[in-house]
Amino acid sequence: MTSEFTTLSDQHRALLLDVASHSIDHGLTNHESLKVNPEEYPDELRAIRASFVTLKLSDQLRGCIGHLEAMQPLVSDVAENAYAAAFRDPRFPPLSPSERDQVAIHLSLLTHSVAIEFDSEADLLAKIRPGKDGLILIEGFRRGTFLPSVWEALPNPRDFVDQLKLKAGLPSNYWSNSLEVMRYESESFPEE
């Protein structure tokens, strides 16, 4: 799979991180995400792309929200997801003003996802690329995803897939011929 986008420059990465930061600050005072005008940003940040925003507090997850499908200009997606990660992640209470200065913001920009063709769980495990693939697991209405950065915590493909099944609400030993798995890549920054 080849990426359909080029890596952003350091300047464009800094701009997106600034937008994410301002959206969180805006949310603390206005209880909504920062509304950005994509026309005020460089072409690379106006491209229709999907993103995830991950917040960490003392190296622990504090929020993570994003889109798997590209639906809007990247700069708008980042602003919306930064606000949602801080205030709408159902796993956490809304970010408090006292946490704001301590929270680290990480961005992941996703490629389009593509289906992985496989005929067994062993075949799937052989085809996924540790450290590179983000995966989306779909079974009926159940769905779960892990960003490529999750490989750092779950470097074994079996563990990665088993935990992804649990995230999707399935038993870790679940298998079905109707199970679908898609892969994507991401550009993540800043480096941890």
C-alpha cells in the first residue's frame, strides 16, 4: 500500500498542532470547537483528510477522537477532533482547566483504508504489518480500530488483533468468515 499523501513540512505540522491547541482552549471558555476558515491555511492543510487527535496526561491516555474517513479539510478535522478528544471522549470526564497545561497533544493523519483479503485468522496475522498498519475490524454492527501507534504497546500481531476484537465488543478468540479487516497508515507527530 502506498500513501496517497506526502508528509507535511515541520511548519505545517506546527500549524496543525497550534490549531488543535487553540481548539481545546476555545472549548474551555466557549464549550465548542474552534471554527476555522480553511481558506486561510495552506493547500496541504485544506486537503480532504482524516485525522485522530490523542491527548496524554503524564504519558497516560486522556482522550482520543478522530475520523476514519476523510470528510472535510484537514485543518477543520483537527480542530473538531481536538475539541472532541478533550471534552467528548466518553471514557473520560471533560478536560479541566487545571489539566490543560499538562496535556500533550498528538496528531495522526490517516491514509484511505483498504480491505485486507484473507481466508483464515493465520492468513490475516501473516498479512498485517506490525508498526505500520492501523487496523479497522468490522463484524456486523461491531467495529473497532487501533492506530499504528498502538503497536508500541502491543507489538505481537496476535495480541494486537485479539485486543482489537475486544475493543470492537467481541471475545478475543472470536472468528467468523464474515469478519472484515481494513488497513491504513498514518503520519503521527510530534514524535514521542
